[in-house]
Amino acid sequence: MNGLNPQQQAAVTHLGSPLLVLAGAGSGKTRVITQKIAWMIRKGVHSADQIAAITFTNKAAREMRERATQLLTKEEAKGLTVSTFHTLGLNIIKREAKRLGYKTNFSILDAQDSEAILKELAHKEDVEEADNLRWIISRWKNDFISVEQAALLANTTDEKLAAILYEKYQRQIKAYNAVDFDDLIVLPVQLFEQHPDALQHWQHKLRYLLVDEYQDTNACQYRLIRLLAGIRGALTAVGDDDQSIYAWRGARPENIAQLQTDYPMLKVIKLEQNYRSTSRILQSANKLIGNNPHLFEKNLWSTLGEGDPIRIMPARTPEHEAEKVIGEILKARFRDRADFKDFAILYRGNHQSRLFEKVLRENNIPYKISGGTSFFSRAEVKDILGYLRLIANPDDDAAFLRIINTPKREIGTSTLEKLGEYAHERHASLFTAAQELGFAQRISAKAQQRVETFGFWLHEIIRTAENADPTQIVKQVINDTCYEDWLKNTCNTPKQAESRMKNVWEIVEWIRKLHDDGA
């Protein structure tokens, strides 16, 4: 534990009661978590497979895992859980799928999949705009409000519509043997509250929890941690109510205060020394933060010197702002011989990047955008890859659900719900069940014809794929489905359709290159 300050050392070695580490920005909280993991394992308090460190993003989880394993031997780190809340929830559901009423090969719907299902259900209720209703349903799930409770709590017109869709949506995705992102937390909480023996098993398995960014937990996540920690309260929560920025998506900074109520023996340790910023920045931050309502008082300080004065530059327009910012970068570049990699431009929303990118390009300044939409997360890319996944494996239910109505084949939600129920009864994949006579007898002749047409096409292209170049197959998918025409008809502008189709052709080129390289 060399290099830790006294407060950090106290946080690392504290055991015997729940611990809240109030970690100001840049105060070394990740170091405290990883050192505590290593200390507990080395002292024989817990083995690695009994410890779970939980955070919010995959990136944070990767960094935490890397730093923890650097402190341990391979044998010492064996079985250590370092994951996001959602990955932990997914692992629990995988192990307990049967008890929760799912087949083990359940699918996980992404935001686009969920949106498509809700839009279809909303259309049946003569509702044109479903986006707001989707957020209401998600908020209910984050607050651990069931379908039945939502129906009773709904007051506004939107909430009443959302309650109707919530019930239909949950029934539909359950029939698909699918869960959405919010269910990855909701289902484990339901499991533990309804099956005490399952809770006991997981409490025995995960004997110590370390939770990062506690101020960003929602009601459902708090409930999950509370259940797993149990009456022992073998828990270290690390957070800072002054850094809570996710209330809009259900985060409850008051969960930090709730810890004191739920755990009267809670120990609180404050990390106030900042290792990242100069004193002038911290003094300004403290002054601004001082205006916030506080659960706990903190005063950040630093030994990194006074630092340069903070400047505020007014600008007439967004364009003028971008020009002034890039002008300052160029000035520092020539005056101080600074490298471009020494600068960062922060903005509030992704839509603001365009103006800065334009001026950066005009001045031949290399740059990298951080946090934009991943290429492989784009809807059109996932559509094409969904087709290829289903061709490679017709039992891939997630791929089947992704593409069955993309582009539209007029196979309705009620048909798909019946298919999901039938597949569940038969313990078969959706595609296999769709070909069976028993399913055909449950749907209308028109619906059966549409499902049959799709099935015939898929069988044909699977046969073709056995001996064909993969590039030829993906091009056939694009042509057979009239994907480009569908984009033109559904995109807001021709330019958007062109941009999305460009991404599709990039996938074709990527597949060609993989094939040529022998992949």
C-alpha cells in the first residue's frame, strides 16, 4: 500500500461494517478499490472468487480489472468478478434462467429492438409517438415498478398509455424469450425477492461487494446491492453526490444518504486530496459546488501548485466560439510549441462537435472524437450483420427478431408473440418453430403465407452460402430485401439514407477483406 495517503489506507483496510468512501474528483478512488481487493485476498479475508467489484461502464470495468490483476498473481486473481451492473445481472439470469421462466438461449434486446417493438404496439393503440412512452416504461423499471403497480400509479395521459404498452411489451418480449437492458437488473431483484434460496446461494458466492460511482445507482440497482450485501453488509460503496449527473435516467444520489439509514453502523471516509488538478481549478470547483444542496461536506485540495488562471471567453455565435477555441489552440501551438495531443475540447452534446470539426479540418489539425456512436452500434450495420448471423446459425433467436421485419414483411407482433409462445412450448428456436405445422395452425392463412415466404427465402440463401463467397451473400441480402429502397423510404432525408447506405457498403468491404485475408 505504498503511496496511499492516510485516508486511502483507512478505506483499504476497513472491515467489520459497511463503508462509504466519499471520493472527490481525482482523489484516487479506483486505486482504493483495486488496492482493497488485493489487500483482502493477500490477507486471506476473502478469496478472489468471493469478491465482486461493480461499476457502470465497460471501460471503467476493464480499467479496474487491469489494475487489480496487476497487483495480484494469476492464481490470486482467479475467479475475481469485476463487471458492470448489467453484466452481473446477465450472469445471474444465465445461471437462473429456468427458474425465471426463460430458455437458456434467451436474447437481449438493444434500445433499437425495444423501440421497434414498442412502436409496433403503439401503432395498434393508434399512438403515433412512442419515444416518450418508452422512457416512462424504462423509468418504471429503474424504480422497480411492476406492470401492475404502473397501472395503479399512472396519472397523466402519457402514463396511462405507457402502462397499457408496458403490459403488452413485457408479455411480447417474454414470448420471444427475450429481455431488454433494464430487465438485466429487474429480473435478478425479482428472483432474489421471490426465491430466498437463490438469494442465499448468491450471497454465499459473492461475499464482499465494492461498488463504484454509487451516486449513479437507481432504485433497482440499489435494491440489488442491498439484497446481495444482506444483513452482513459486506460492502464498500464509493461515490460523490456532487458528481451525480444521471438523474435524468433514473440515478438517485440520495442512495448515498440511504446507506446511513439502511446501515446504522456505516463508516464514512472522505477522500479530499485531488491528484489531477491545480489549486486554482479546485478552488473554483469548490466555490461552484458550494451552491449545491449537500448530503456531505467536502473540500478538495491539491499539492500540484496554483496553476494558470481560468479564462472565460465570450463568443457571438456558436461558429465564432469554435473559431476562438481553435485560435487559442493554434496560439499555444506556436507560442509554447505544444503538441496537438495536449489539448482537449469538451462540449455538452454530440451535435456540437460538427462546428469544431469543421474549423479543425480547415486548419489541418488532427483530432479524434471520443464517445460518439460506435460503427458497429449503428442500426443499419446491426441489420446486415443480423442477416449474416441468422444465415450462419438459423437458431440465433436474437438475429431472427432483429431482421424478421427489417425491412417490413408485415409479420405482426401478435404473430410473433404466438411464435414465441409456441417455440417456448416446443423448446425450439424461433425459426425452427416457424416452419412447423403446429404453429401454422395457430395463425391466419395470410400470416402463415408471409412467414412461409420468409422461411423459403432463408433456406435458399443458406444453401447458396454453403459454396458462395461471403461478399456475394451479403450483396444478395441487400438486393433481395431491397434494403437501399427501404432506407430511402424510412430515413428523414435523402442525405441520411445515403450516409447509412455508405455504412452498409463499408460492411460489405470489411467482409470482403476478411475473406481475402483468410478469416
